[in-house]
Amino acid sequence: MSVVAVLGAQWGDEAKGKIVDVLAKDADIVARFSGGDNAGHTIINDQGEFIFHLVPCGVLWPDVQGLIGNGLVVGADTFLKEIEGLEGRGIDLDGRVLISERAHLVMPYHVVLDQLFEKAKGEGAIGTTGRGIGPAYTDKAGRIGIRAADLLDLEALYPRLEYVLKHHNAVITGGYEGEAIELEEMFDLCRDWSTKLKPFIGPVEHLMHDAADKGNNIIIEGAQGALLDLDHGTYPYVTSSHPTIGGAAHGLGLNPGQIDTVIGVFKAYSTRVGAGPFVTELTGETGEAIRTLAKEFGATTGRARRVGWFDAVVGRYSHRINGYTGLVVAKLDILDNFDEIEICVEYELDGERVWDFPGSASLLERCKPIYETHPGWHGSTRGLTKLEDLPKGARAYVDRLEELVGVPVDIISTGPHRDETIMVRPVV
């Protein structure tokens, strides 16, 4: 397998977690590279349903080591609760999960700031999860962040924490009339985290390099999706990190040449959470039917997802910035009983046909989808594991997506369980 990156190819929520879990059966390491506990990856196996926020999904296989890279911002309490919950369900994680010493921490004041900022935007709010992710990345860029390694040197941490709180309290109390965060309270919390997290903090980047050099099988696990990338997504309606392939290398300390395979995970339709342009959005009965059938509600927030037809303009753009070697088509079974299925092949912008994905949110808001119509197949794909068993219409639909994006389909997901999967061709 060598090094395989599994990336969200749309706006996140594409069922990456399931695909990571399927591929992790043959992996030595599964490493997450971006985001924070604003991600929610759902895995269903014979033990039941598991929802992951920070811990890499692959750890449900007993011999897989889970690594949390420097590109993440880590909510310590969320991480500890997740570890406790997994172990409480019989998943032995002893020595199998490690957080990069370079990963930044989400502090309580980040959560406060996130919620204050979002509330202040009013109707212009972008729909963040309110978990402090954006402010934590802002501190990282501003060079005032607190990293996991800082918990291992509390004496040096205290004056840094004092300086950071002076800065943030001025904003919280002055600009937003909130309550100041107490230094001693924060330091006590860090002292507690230091004790509990010490066994989980280590040199993730060195482990990744050594494993890659040895030829170990490594899966790189993405969070969110390409269209939420801070630079390449539908800015400003984006996340605060880089869910694209460049972020995968940067967020784990790898060099790009060490990544052998890049898998882009698409839903057979499109979804988006929060505000922002969404050219193929369906607001009527069809969209509601897809949302209900697919249970399109966030694993982290519970929010209903916006739903639309597959957007091949997005697909081609996503491939351009990530260089996919193979695709996954997920949730194909959700489309089993529709009379007709639309695929957006181009946009119309101010009377002109548009093939490429515009870089401006305001231009995207003016784009209208140009659809081609495909007949539905009115036959069940649910749980199928062989390509030849797909209904003729479903096979034709997958073939057309492959043609429009310009990348071969490696995997088709026909249900949420890890076994409900068609392996079209080997991933490597």
C-alpha cells in the first residue's frame, strides 16, 4: 500500500471515515493531518457505530497505530473523552495513539472567541462549529499559540500563557463585553492536561518518516473537503486549515514525494454545511428526499446539510488541485429509486458557459448549473460488493462521473457498513 492519502473531494462529509477504515485493514499507520474536533467521521462495523473527531479512524483495526499530525489543532478534553469512550467499548489503544508535539491546542478562550466572533457577524456568519478551531489557527499564524509540547514544560508555559491571555482578554472584555479568562484557571487546566496527555505526546513527524522509509503501509486521513480549503475553497466560507494534498504533506511533516496514491472521495451527489455558494443546491422535494434517505445531518453539530446534484465542475477543479490517482463514489445507494438524476457539467455565468470553477464567491453566487439528465435505475445497489452486480443505470452513472472528473473510480460505497463496498480496482 505504501503511502495513500484519502481526501474529501467536495465540501466534506463524503464518508471518508468509512473508506479510511476499509483501507486500514492492511495498514500499519493511519495519520490525520488537518482540522480539529470540528470533523466527525462515522464508522460502522460488526461492533456497532463509532464517531471519531480527533483519533484516526483506522484504530478500530487492532494492529494500526493512529497518529495526529502537527497540522491539527487539538481539543484536549475532546481527545481524552474520545479515548475513554473507545476504550470503554473494548478498543485497546495502549500505545497506539500519538499526538504530534508540534500540534497546537484549542484553549477555552478560543471557544469563547469563536462564538463571540460568529455571533457578531449576524446574518454574515459563515456557520462555524463554534469549537474554537478558527481562533486556534489564528493564534498559530500569529505565533502566540500553545502547542502540545508546551504541556511538557509548565515552567516555560506560564509566562507565555500570561502574555496570550492579556491579548485575548483585551478583545473579549473590550470589543465584545465578555468575561475575562482567569490565568490561574487556565494554568491549572494545562497542569491537568500535562499529566493526562503526556503519554500521548511524541515526535509524530519522525515516526512518519521512518515508517515511510521502511515501506510501511500508511494511510493519510483527511478532514473536511477540498472546497473548504483556506486557499482553494469557496473563501470566505471555508475552514481554517488545508484539507487538500498540500496540507497532507505539510500537516505530517512529509515531503510530497513520499505520497504515492491520492484518493478523492465524492458523494454520488453533493452536500454542504453552513453558508456559502452551492450551485447545484436542491431546495424542494427532491433535496429533502435525498437528505432524509441519507440522514444528512452532521456527526459533530447535528445540523441538517444542504443537498444538491453532483457537480462535475467542482469535481474537475478538485482533481486539479489534488491530483487524484483514483476516486471513490460514496452513497450510491441513496440514488437507487429516482426516476431521473442530474449531473452538473458546466455553469452559466452572466449568459456565458463556464467550464472552470470561479475563484470568487460572489461570481459563484451568480452561477447557474447546466445539467445533463440520466435515467434512474430503480434497482437496489445497497450492500453490493461486486461491480458486475450493479444495475445497468447505476454502472452508467458511475462511468459518467469517472469520465467527467477524468479519474478512474477505484471504490464504490454501497452502504455505511465497512463490508458494503465494491473494490473496483486495487488502490495501489
